[in-house]
Amino acid sequence: MSIPFKKPSPPLVIKVAKEKQALTRHFRKRLVPESESGKLLLASWNIANLGAQGRPDKALELIAHILKRFDLIAVQEVNEKFNTFLKVMNYLGSPFDYVMNDTAGNTERLVFIYRKSKVTTRNLFGEVALRKSEHPKRNVTVRYRDAGVEKTRKYKNVRFQPFDRNPFIGSFASGKFDLTLVNVHLYFGKFQNSRTEKDQLKYCRRVLEICALARWASRRTDPAKTYDQDIVLLGDMNVPRMEDAESTYKALTSYGAEPVRLLENLERTGGTNINDDRSYDQLAFVPGRIGKKVLDHGVFDFDNAVFKDRWNTICSEISANKKRITRFNGYVKYYLSDHRLIWVQLDVS
């Protein structure tokens, strides 16, 4: 089940109008475009424990303000008790609608939110559920430290286990373009620097989930068998770093998936997580015409815009910067999320 973040003390008194203004300024600072004709703003956001922890309505209003900037959003970590999510939809208002799946691992749902004036649903919705004959196996290299020494361990022929949370498939159209999105929150397990074989095999399971997803997408090339060849994989893939030495990233790209190059954004923001050190959230295209339609992309680090009054108070109370950040991030991840939103702008004219 979901493990909610601890409510920080003292609690935050959110000044909605002030925080919305700060977010809007930060959209401009990060050059996040506004919705416009002929262009689709596609985004993904893991809104941590949405419905599993007690966010006040004012926090939900800020979440909706961030979502409202975009036309089509894949959302992860919506709890099986989705009344909180419905409050977010209420703040988004009548211009938006949604489609969600049922619960799976960690009692989570996956959701697509879309702007009705820009996006329409098409006919394919479902989940990626592989037949046993389709389960891949793969050699996985695990890198870890033991007594301060860098080591590697290779596991041979690790076989895929069924997805903990089946990826959610949704087909949409916008402008003169249609596409199929695969919304994912892949298995995390353990960090690869775990020293025990038991924990390293949990990391291997994560690698195999990514491998299975990329392999599934790569096989959707036959138009006679595929509803839509323009496929986008997006969501929380639990890829710590976008580099070939990272086994999770190598699994994502090994079947030809083309991740949006977030690296220049990460140099500015530090990561897709608020700790500034990981690129867990990814957006990747199956090779084809869709990659040629990318106009712009980015990571929206809302945490560098909100709750400035609280940050100033923390700075006056704590002298060590690392402790300041840890304390402040406790507020950000409880009221908003520990993941940042990633986005791409597509030409759909």
C-alpha cells in the first residue's frame, strides 16, 4: 500500500493567490509555453500519494494550477480512493476531463487528464499485460560499493516478472495528429548499490520491467496489428540516470526507444526529483515520425517557486544549507510532490 509522507510541523498556511502568482512567474522563467492552436503540450507528473495523505484543499488547488498549463497529462500515484483526485479535477473545471484505470501494485491508479478543446479520446484504451511467451530475459549488470570499493556483479538470464502496475495505454487525437500514450509507474524495488543479492535482484526486476516495456513498444511496427504506430512511453520509469552505464537506462534504449533529451534541463534543475539528483521520470518515443514533431521540452521545478515564506523562516532557524533543504523539501513533497513535472511540446498542425 502507499506510504504517505509525514505531515511537517508546524503545518503550512498556503496563500493560494500568492503561490499561483509565483508558479506563473516560474512557468515564464522556465520558458514553459502556454497552450496554443496547432501545438500540443504533453506532460507527465507523479503526484506522490495523491489521495493517500491529507493534503488540504488549497494544496490541491495549486496542483490543479500546475496541471492547467498543459493539454494532456499522464499522472501517476493516484490512490484507489480517488476522491482527492476528483477534487483536483473540480479545480481544473469543465475544460478538462480524464480517463483512469483500476488499481494495481501499491493501490495506485494511472490517469490521463486532457483539455477537451484540444484533445479527443480515440478507441484504444487498455493495459500492457504480456503473455508468458512474451516475457523477456536479460543479463543485468549491477554496480555497487562495498567497503568504499566500486564493484560490479552480473546476473545472467534474469527473467521478467509480470508488471507490478500494468502500464496504462490511452489513444488520443489533437489537431491533425493522433498518438498512443503508455502511462507507467514501473517497479522500484531497491537501489542498485544494495550489497545483498536479494536486494540486487529486486533492482534487476526493475530493469526487466523497463526492458519488457521497451520491447513491447518496439514490436508495434506492423500497421496490420497495431492501432497506432505513434507511441509515447511516459511516466515514472525509475531510471536514476540517463547514461549507458545505468542498466535501467540501457534497458529503455536497447530496443530503439528514443528518450527526450532532458539533460540540458537537468543541468538547470538538477533532476526530475526535488532532491536534484535523479531522472526517474522519462518520456520516450518509439522511433518514427513523432520524434520529428518535438518543438520544445523541459522539466518544471515548481519546488523552486513555491512556499518562499516558509523557506525564509527555515533559513532563519537553520544554518546548515543541506539541513535547510531537507526541512523545506518535507513541505514540498507533502503538499505537492517529490517528483517534478516533465513536458514536451509537439507540432500537431
